[in-house]
Amino acid sequence: MRTVYEPLFCVVAQGGKRVLLGDRVVEYRAGAFVVVSLDLPVSTEIHDAAPDAPYLSVTMTLDRALLTEMLLALPDPAEGPATAPPGMDVSTVTDDLLDPVVRLIRLLDHPADIPVLAPLVEREILYRLLRGEQGAMLRQIALADSHLARIGRAIAWIRGHYTEPLRIDALAATAGMSPSTFHRHFKAATAMSPLQFHKQIRLQEARRLLVAHQGDASRVGFTVGYESASQFSREYSRLFGAPPARDAALLRAAATGDGHRAAMGEGSA
């Protein structure tokens, strides 16, 4: 499944998952946790699950404002990394981190306690993360002038202007970097070039439009910024494995439980 991860913290309780991020493959399973620090277009696959043992995880959105506030109460860290850290990384869950996560889950059995206790437990989880091996990445999220925060500003621009042509010089200026420095940090954080990232955002939005509105494929391609219908169809097929109309038909059929008819060719381009 292709999606866009936003900044989050996730603990895997059961099963395993494989994520393709650009040219990087990230795998994690029970006993691990994942931190995502940027908006990242990814392809995901649950590869370790069964009907009697489904994939289970707990996810928490990362609050940048809260991270920044908490940094003020922590000792000054060592100097940050020279290159932006990966925008997604995996570590082993420690007992100190697992304890507040379990307490957060148990609050579901006591809804009246959630408004008061959940924010306190969230702060404890963020504190444990900041003090752990993913602390450097989280500090980069919180600090406005860090490499990761600058790349985050560029990513926000791409997501808000994906229909427009990509100009690397202007994007690098948004991040406050030279084009060569920007390209290096962007690749380190996202495992793809700015052009590849831009293309994936465009194509994922096109897929969403095709599935939700059943529009004409060529028109959707123009809507997301393509000037050539053939180029749109070619790049869409390369990313999703089927031409736009056929892929959308398969997804709609899967959603309605009619995948067999779609697989036999009904509604294909």
C-alpha cells in the first residue's frame, strides 16, 4: 500500500512490516519502535501476520511544539549531525519507553481519565524518546534551524504546490541552503531526490482522485500538474504497476469485495 507518513512514533506489538522509502527498505517487527520525522511518501507491506496473530501497533503523532517546549528543560545536547538524519528510523523498545506506552493504552479503559492523564503520559513518552538513541532526530524536528527542519519546510512547500513545476534553486532557497547542499540533505533525510519526491506526491494525489471521483485519467494527470497524458500514464504505471484507469478500478473493486471481476479485466484501460 502506498501512503504518506507524517511525523509519528509507532510501537509494534505483534507482527512485522516492511516499508520502502525511496531506495531504502525499512523493516520492523514486535519489540521495535519507529520514528518518522518528516512527511514521507512510502510503500508499505505487512509481511508477518496471520488471522490468529494480526499485525498490531500503537501510533502517536509527534507534536513539534511540545518537543520544542520540552527541549528547554533538557541539558544542551552535543552538536547536531553534519548531515540531516534519516527521516525514518527504527530502534528496539526499552522497558523505560514501553512502560508509558502501556499506560497510555490502558487509559482507553478509563475514558474519564484521558483528558488529564494522556497529556502527561505523552510528555513522558517524548522525554524517553529525547533521551534515547532517536533523540538526535527528535531534536532536529524541534529546532527551527536544524537541517531536518529546513528540509521539512521544503517538503511542506512541495506538498502544497505539487501541481507546479519544481525549481530546485527556489526550493533550496526555501530551505536556506545552496542547491548542492540542499540536494545532499534532502537525499539523506528522504532516501530520494527532490524530483523523485515531487513525482511521488503528484502520483499519489492522482491515485486518490481517480479512486475517489472516477475521473478521466488524462484529466486527472493534468489536474496534478502533468502536461503530457502519455508521460502521466507511463510514470503512474511504473509506480503503481498498472495504468491509471485499471489501477483505480482494481482499488475500487477491492474496496467493494469485487476484486475478481476487476482482475478479469472489467473497467481496465
